[in-house]
Amino acid sequence: MQYPKPITKLIESFSKLPGVGHKTAERLAFYVISDMNDDEATKFARALIDAKRALFECETCAFVTDSNPCSICADGGRDVTMIAVVESSKDVLSLEKMRSFHGRYHVLGGVLSPLDGIGPEDIGIAPLIERLKNEEVTEVILALGATLEGDATSQYLARLLKGTGVRITRIARGLEMGRSIDYADEVTLIRALEGRVEL
Amino acid sequence: MQYPKPITKLIESFSKLPGVGHKTAERLAFYVISDMNDDEATKFARALIDAKRALFECETCAFVTDSNPCSICADGGRDVTMIAVVESSKDVLSLEKMRSFHGRYHVLGGVLSPLDGIGPEDIGIAPLIERLKNEEVTEVILALGATLEGDATSQYLARLLKGTGVRITRIARGLEMGRSIDYADEVTLIRALEGRVEL
């Protein structure tokens, strides 16, 4: 017996999401079909479309946004002398939630990973250097995950920015090895930020 | 810092899915935003809309379908003397996957649950009785989950159908207690079907 086509297609779409296997995709699809009302399903579909249409990267910091500059770069109350360098937009949100960093961000959009062919020119390093020339930044806080690639990227950036006169720090190893920023709890993130060390 | 609205809405939609908490919803939303291409996102949205628009319940067996009668009821090669009674459309698919039952189905759309206010008139019992009058059914196999509610529903149906001359069986307890049909492995399902007992 074949599933009716609309079911197959919905299962396929759910299967594409990270961490969703075929069995889970089936359950989610049947939840939509049997338990979600038409209005909710329409809202869901609209949210998917809008997320792709209305969002883009801030021209200054590359954070995902629906306005340019983004709400963080446009916020006059933030400390413009500090930039936290993160891997992804998700990481900005993790750091914002703890409400103890009041500087601005720079989203690299990845970390150096020679095995995957990701080099310095593939992530937002050049725009970061440009910002340091044009903005009144006195400290760059490297807030990358405590992974091999995160470490390599931090070391690379520390060497690269050494001559600029800007203070380069890295958030402390409150992060367990292998943990990404995105999954760390808020207390760990606060301690890591407080314990940042000179590189 | 507030998320841009399109992100909030997408996270809200993902949060409505079963087993998806806020953190997972954030991850899924950012996956859509950062890693899914426009075409995939559009397909996903379309699949959601189509699943609600194009699917309905088969008038005979209540299985979710995009044609009436459904492909199973319309299949002349199936044994019309046997009906397997299941709780939901998902259960039909689980049973179909093992390819060893060749009868037809009847989807109740729920099981008796007095605490939740679900009585005999709230699930597809009347249509089942109607089918037994009009079709050449000689055996009804109760294939409900091995839960308290599933058991109560099986007992209720066994009593109700006793006078009809139709053989009433229940799939054997190959299912562990508390396990729903949907999550059982295929071997367990096959054994349960083979070991069905007279009620």
C-alpha cells in the first residue's frame, strides 16, 4: 500500500529537518493531518514562506534580521566598543538571553574547517576587519564554540588581529569540550563571558 | 532583544508539533532560515497546505485518503471477509508495512476513555456495525493498542458484536503493556496478529 501523495510529500519535508528520522516525520505529518486545524496549518505554511522571504543578513553584523541595520546594530544604547564574534545567528540569541553582554555582535556564518574546505575567505572575517577599521571598537570577544574548529578559528583571528591595537579576548572555558554555544545553559555562558582571557 | 517577527512565528509553529519544545523549535526554525533553500521551504509550505486540503476520511473505513473510497477499500484483491479495527490511520500504515494482513480496515478515530469524556458515540463504532450488516465480513480483528483504553474498547466491542455471528478476535499480546501500535516493531506486530485469540 502506498501513502496518498500529499502524505508522502509532507513526510519528506519533515524528514529534511535536522534530527528528524522517517518515523518521527510520519508522526509529525499525521499530527498535522489529524490533529492540527486548518488555520494552524495555514499559519505554519505562511511562517515558512515569510521566514525565507522577509529575513536576510544585517549588512553590518550578518545577524539574521527583517530590517537593515538589525535591531542590535541600530540600538543606540549598546556599547559600540565591544564586538562579540560568534559562529551563527542562533548564538547571538543564546548570548542575548543571558542579558549581561551589552556590546554588539559579528556573525561569521561558520568556523574554519579545512577538512570541509572552509577557509578564511568563506566566513565573515574580511567584513570583521573592515568594521575594526571603521568603528570605535576596543575589544573583540571571541565567543566561538569549544570545538576543534572553534579553537582553530579563535587562534587564527587572534593572530590576524594582533597588530590592530584592539584587545582580543576569548570567552572562558566554562564550556565543556565539544559543546556548541547554542546548547550551553545560561549560567555556563555567563561564567564563560566573565572569565574571558587575553590571547 | 526581540526576535524579528518572522522568526518568532516560525518558532511558534514548530512548538505546536508533538514532542517539540521551545529549544528544538528554535533549532528547526534556524535550520529553515539558514540551511534550507527557498525551493525546499516552499515545498514544505505547499505540503502542509495540500495535506489539509487534499486529504479526508474514506467514507467506508475512515482511513485518511485523497480518493473515495480509499486505495485499500477500492482494492479488489483484498479479503473482504476480514476487518481489522484500529485506533488511527497511522496504525493502518504500521500494519500495512508488515505485508501479512490482506483484509480491510476500520479506523475508529480514537478509543473509549471515560476520563476524557470519549464514549462509544464519539468514535467510529456505529459505522462499523453498519459495515457488518452490509458487507460479507466473517471476522473482526481488534487491533487496538495494549493500553487500558485500548483493552476497554476491545472488551466493549467484543460484547457489542457477540450476537452478530461474526468471529471477534483480538491481536495477541505480542505488544508490551503501554505500547501503542504505532511504535511496535514489525515482528512484534506479525506475532501479535498470528496469535490472535477468540473473545
